[in-house]
Amino acid sequence: MAKLKILKKNSPGLRCPCRPVTEITPRILTLLDDMAETMYDADGCGLAAPQVGVLRRVVVIDVGEGLMELINPEIIAAEGEQCESEGCLSVPGEWGITRRPAKVTVRAQDRNGNWFEKTGEGLLARCFCHELDHLDGKLFIDPGIMIERLEPAK
Ligand code: GNR
Ligand code: NI
């Protein structure tokens, strides 16, 4: 396992669309392990591969119910609306209120290549949207996502 460097806001890699994983190689499995270690070390609840400089559709999430590994994730259903606070490890010190669906269902592959579905509400729904946005080069501070900037706590 290795802790990876998290790219910050101005890095061009964070603005690139990521390519699907076509074959789950040992490199992808090592990436998943290293991303989990990096996420836990940084106290984040999710991490997307482009944040560590890898332009592939790979995400890890843990909102307190255990580690979730998502390869080639897609949102297949979304309903309702929530406007809650959000931050990003690549945008340190900035927080804002985003408009996101209240309930989101994702379809993804696990590390064995098997497809599964997972539905989340609240923070998990926000994390699904936030991490999948990273795979398309989007950040929560972008217009249309963040609806209100929160001042940093002093
Ligand atoms: O650590 C994180 N917290 C968070 C809070 C609300 C909504 C989304 C997130 S994800 C973020 C970690 C991160 O930057 N993932 O890409
Ligand atoms: Ni982020």
C-alpha cells in the first residue's frame, strides 16, 4: 500500500474526462488499495482516480458504512433534491452548499469485475455525485453545482 499525492484545484488532470477501465489488471487493484489508504489518511469520505493523477473511471467511498470500491460507475437513477454542504480534498479550505439529488442509485463493477447496484441517500448520494463528477472533470465549485459559497470557519 502507498499513500498517493492528491492533486489540487489548478491541476489540468482534474479537468479531464476519464477513460473506462477495460481490464481489471493488478495495477488497477493496487490503485484501489492506494486510493483507499490515501482517502483514509486525508480523512475524506471519497476519492476519485483523477485526484491522484490517474485518468481512469475508478472511485473509492467510505461514508462510515465501510469501504466501497467503484469501477466504471454510472448513475442509473436519481430522485429528489438536497442542498447541503460539500468540500473536496482537491479544493482545500473551500466549502459550499451544492444542489444534488436526495437519492442516487449507482451501477458499478467491483474488483472482480462483477456489476452491482447501490442506492444512497444524504451524504452517500452527495458522494456518489461528487466522485462521478470528478471522472468527468467537474468540481463541486463549478457553476450549476455549488449554489452558495460558505465562508471558511475562523
Ligand atoms: O471528503 C470529502 N467530503 C465530502 C463532503 C460532502 C460531499 C462530498 C464529499 S467528498 C470529499 C472527498 C473528495 O474530495 N472526494 O473527491
Ligand atoms: Ni473531491
